[in-house]
Amino acid sequence: MTYPLNVVRICGDCHQSLPPSPGGLSGCEQVANYMESVHGKALVKGGMVVSATCANCHGSHLVLPVEDPKSSVHREMIPKTCGQCHAGKAEVFSKSIHAQELAKGNTQAPICSNCHTAHSIIRTDTPAFLRDIVSECGECHNKPSVLGGRRSSFYETYAKSYHGQVHKLGMTIAAKCSDCHGSHDILRAQDPQGRLGPGHRLETCRRCHEEATAGFETFAVHADPLDAKWFPLLHAIGVAFVYIMLFAFGFFGVHCLLWFVRQMIERVRHGPLPNFDSDPRAIKRFNRIERLNHFFLIFSFFGLAITGLPLLYSDKAWGQVLCNLLGGPRSAGILHRVCAVILLGNFVVHFSALFRKFMRYPLRQMLTGPRTLLPRWQDFVDCARMFRWFIVGGKRPTFDHWTYFEKFDYFAATYGSLVIGLSGLLLWFPAFFSQFLPGWAFNVATLVHGHEALLAIGYIFTIHFFNAHLRMDKFPVDDVIFTGRVSEEEFKHERGQEYARLAQTGGLESLRSKPPARWFRRLAVVIAIVAMSVGGTLVTLMILVSLGLI
């Protein structure tokens, strides 16, 4: 009857009918969990009589309550009890910081069952265990008592790191607590014998990053940009981004709101806004290269946003759903890099075309002429006149080749793409760049890559969408960037300064063109509706998260 294969049945006959213990499981649940555990399967399904049974852990004739210090399953006795079979692991554990704290009487020190559980033990190489191990560590390392003067716990900072984000999305090969700190052999990070101690940190990094250089050693895995005391540089950069966001969304948010109100007033007073669709004359505004540039910019931007947001919102259900729709974190990462290559390639083409213009036209004309993308005094005058129209009304101001808000969009997109692109390259090829850069540079890259991405996504899907799609006189799309042409009457209405200058210099005739085909307009409308639907959904989810509603 006491043969190992019979022990579980003998114990289970009685214990499966017991009621739940205070705050625990019922006897039936405990027996069922054991049967599905690695020990239960090895014994019952594999016939391995050396596998742990009830008696191996709880004893046979001297079974005592778990609260009894003499019990073999009392928390202070658990390492010894498990060590009867797992002698090697027990010896390693006895030298760890956890065992040292346990020996000091620290009741918070973890023991075998804290990480592996008791009756539900599973193999440590299964996806379920690998996914859960971070949460197990977080049970202790997310408590205020272990902050050590920091603003956030190590569990919180890990969850916000790249490793923590992709782990949350289901990538089990991502570095977890045990990959860096060890499992049974955990020592303090400052301990010379520990995996993260002096002389061992780089070796630990190279377990995953085989080509890691000394720069990896100074990378702060648990960096917290909100902690000014421990990470002043990251905190300063984070504060700078807050001010940038306040300006971008504050100024242009008010700009959009006032514009919308003014157009509502004009519509009430004077009826429908002007419609120029029937004008048989057209003016060419963008050449084929510029239109293709914008198309690939749209494609790569949406691709980067859709594949990148799941990482930044990996702790939210919608981020995980979006990641799964993309095929998981590995597929999302590959698609993200493909879109990044398209974005960088698009920039090369754009700047090559811009360079050719500098070679073709006088430098002064390119820098200060009416077609320059650089800010001019006239832009500030136009902005002031536009705000006056918003508030007072009257005749709507007209512009030259570029409006002040188009110039802001251009430089914001250019600056943002460069910041995102350069920081992305550092994060894509850390082993290469760590040969020349210190580890903290990758902390900076991680911070600015994410913050700039959120700024760009938020701005494009709100401010830019209003200017290009949601204004009453443009809805559902200003299709000039797709067709390259605008009706002459609309051109005169919006860019009267340029129209007057071209009429005076005789430049209008060379820009006149046939209106675009109707199917081209319909295609632009379809693209716009899809873009607004996707972008609107994403930015709404982002806003709901920021408000704490989801």
C-alpha cells in the first residue's frame, strides 16, 4: 500500500474531500494540481518511483501542520526537504542571498515553493513557467520595503524596459530576472561572486548578446526616467519632452479649435464654404518624387506606429491583441524594422532631391526666398493674421508657397524621424554601437525613441489630421499631396501671395495642368478614410490609457 505508486491514491482518498484551508485551495484542488505537476506526471504517467510523492515532502508517520516549525514543509524547512532529491540545487541555493536572508530569520526571504509552488510544480523550460517567472520575482521585488531609496521597484522598471515589454507580449526568450541574476545562485549585484558583480556582468550579457562589449556593463537595465535622484539625465530629457508636448499640443490644439469654431461661424453666416471641384483649371504643386516621398512616409509611419505601440502598451489588453494580430512580438519586430528601413530609405531620397535643388537654385533663394521651408518673418506675420481672423473674422488670410503650420509639420516630421531613426539604429545594433558609446547612451536612446514616437503619433493623428482631413473645407482629404495638383481657384483662394507673385512674374503658365482624374480623387478619399479610422482608433486608445480609463 505504501509503494510510491500507491501513496498518492492513499493520501488523496482522504484529502480530496477536505474543505479549503484559510486562503488556500480545497483538498480536491490540491490533489488535482499534484496530478498535473511534473512530479505527479512523472510518477503516475511515467512510472518513475523516484519522483516526489506526498510522503516525500510531508513525511509519513510524523505529518505536522505547515505552521509547525518541526514540520518538513514549514517554510524554514522547505529547502532541506526539497534538497533530499535536489541536492545539487540545494547546495547552490544555500550560498545565495535568499538563503542568507532566510538564515537571518527574514520571513520575506523566498524559498523553493515561492518560485516553483508546492503542488503545481511544472518544468522550468515550459513557456508557462518562463512567462510567469517575472511575476514570481515581482511578488517580493515589487514591495516598498525593497525600493532601496528608489522611486520605483525593480519589478516596475523591468516591466517598462524592452526586455520586460517583449516578455509581457509572450516572447519567452527575452531576458528575464533569472537570466541576469541567476535562479538558485542569486547574489547581490555588488557581490564579486555574483553574475552581475564586478568582472562578471559582461559575461552575463554575452549569454544572450554574444558580441557584447564593455559598453553593455554601464547600461542601466532598471533605469527610471521619473527618478531625478538616481537618473538625472534621463529625468531631464523626460521633462524636456513634456515641455515639447505641451507646446506642440497646446499651441496647435488651440489653433485647430479656433479654426474649427471660425469655420462654423462662417458657415452659419455665409452658407457652405467654397467648393472648387468643378474648376477645369489646375496648378501643379508637387512633382512625382515628392508625392512618392509622402506615400512612403505614410506607409512607413503607419507601419512603425502599428508595430511599435504594442511594445509601449504591452501591459494593456489592446496592445497584446494588436501584437497577436501581427503574428506575435517576433513578427511585429521584423515588420517594425522593415518599415524603419523604408523610412530611412525615403529620407535618403528626399535629402538627395533637396541637395539637387540647392545645386540648381541660388543659395539665397533656397534659404530666404518665398519657397523656402525655413522660417521667415512673414511666417510670424501670417500666424498673427490667422489668429486675428480666428477671433475677429473678416477676410481669411492667404499664404505663399508654404504656410507656417506646414513648415512646422515638415520640421517636426524631419526632426522626429531623425531622432527616432538614429535612436532606433542604436537599439537595433547595440553590440556594434557599444564599441563607441557608453551604456547610458542606450538608456537615452530607449527613452527618446519611445517618447518621440508617442509625440509623433499623437501629433499626426490629431493636429495633422485636422489640417489635412477634418477641416470643413478639406474633409475628408486634401488630395493635393496624392494628385500633385490643386484647382487654380483653390490655389488663388488659399495661396494668394504665391498666386499674385507668379502672375506678376509670368510663372503661372508653366504650372498650369489638367485636373486629376476622378478615380484619383476617389482613391485619395479611400486612403484618407482608412488612415483616419486606424489613426483615430490608436490615438483614442492612447488617450484612454493616459486618462486611466483602460
